[in-house]
Amino acid sequence: MKILAVCGFGVGSSLILKMTITKALKELGLDAEVVNTDITDAKSYRADAIFTSPQFVSDLQGSAKATLYPIHKYSDKEEVKQQLKTLFNQN
Amino acid sequence: MEAVDDYQAAITLAAKPLLEEGFIEAAYIEAMLDALEAYGSYIVLTDYFALPHARPSKAVKQTGLSLLLVREAVDVKTKPVHVFIVLAAKDDQAHIQVLGGLAEFLMEPQNIQDIIAASTRDGVYTLLKERWTLT
């Protein structure tokens, strides 16, 4: 399982989101590889899932090669956990 | 700070210490504001907290952070924000450790509430020093 955390530049917010996902995975006892990148790279990147803002979800629809999961607050561990549960239940 | 006119003013003010200390050039502030317009308000990472930043560039001379606390919530594209931490990253690497500590700090919503409640600059500083672990 490979999860992509995406923001505009791939350096700040997506890194924070990656850390939130990593922490949430650990607390849920789940395992996945988490990588952060920018919105441009996200379009061609091969992954199982993309976690990003609702606006970027709209931008990526059609071009992304992974299932898109909107995250409203990148530091909200509970919101991330809910999306992880959905992701892992589908796979 | 009690109140500011809008989020553009808040981000400019929040970045002022970095500008005055020579960590960034004015172009970096423009880049942060442009990013917010182009990419939306995901820099509001949790309730009442925003991390304005842009891509590492020549406009960043040294990696650093600066903080602004505004008593009256600032509307960042419909999201209310009290705490702004400007991130200036010189490259893709130098800030990663700092953000690790910040990520942990932000996952605990009480931490932001406590910053908002802090009455003095020293109070904010002490709180950050105690709870923001630099790994």
C-alpha cells in the first residue's frame, strides 16, 4: 500500500500531512508507505491512494492514477483515521 | 496583535521578523500570498492555525519560522485563524526536523487553544519551548 500526501509545493503542508498519516496508521495498527509530493508530480505518480485538500482533489480528478481522499485539515488525526479506514476497507 | 485587516496583512506581518532579520526577501511574501490564491486554504492545517509558506527559492536566504498571534480571528478564505507560523525553507531538507516537531504539536488541538490563551509573548515562547519537541 502506497499513500501519497499532496500539497502545492510538496515541502510544507504535505510533509505535515505525511506525519499525520504516519501517526494515524501507527495508532490504527496499519501499515503503508507514505510519500509527500507536489500537485504537479501527483498527476503522474503511481500510488494506491492520494490524500489531499478538497480543491486539489477536484484538480486531480481525471488525471491522477490513484483513488482520491479529501482531507480538510492536514493536522486532524481523526479525520485522517476515518479516510484510512475507508481506504483499507476497500482494499 | 489585537486585530489585522485581512489575511494578506496577517501573513505580511507574520513574515516581518524573517524579512527584517534577512532570512527572506520581500518576494517570498508575495509568493506565499500567490500560493494561497492559487492553491486554496489548506495551509489552515487545523482549527485556528495556518502555516503560510511557498516553494524553497532564492528569496529564502536561511531556513526559519516566525509566529503571529492575532486576538481577533482572521478570515482565511472562510476559515478563522488566530495563529500564523510562517515557514521559510531554503531547500527540501533543512526544515524537515522542525516540521516533525510541529506536526506532533498540531495533532493536539489543546496546544493551539493554549497559544491563543497565552497573554504575553513570553507566555507563547515558554509554551512552545515546553511542548514543541525538536527531534
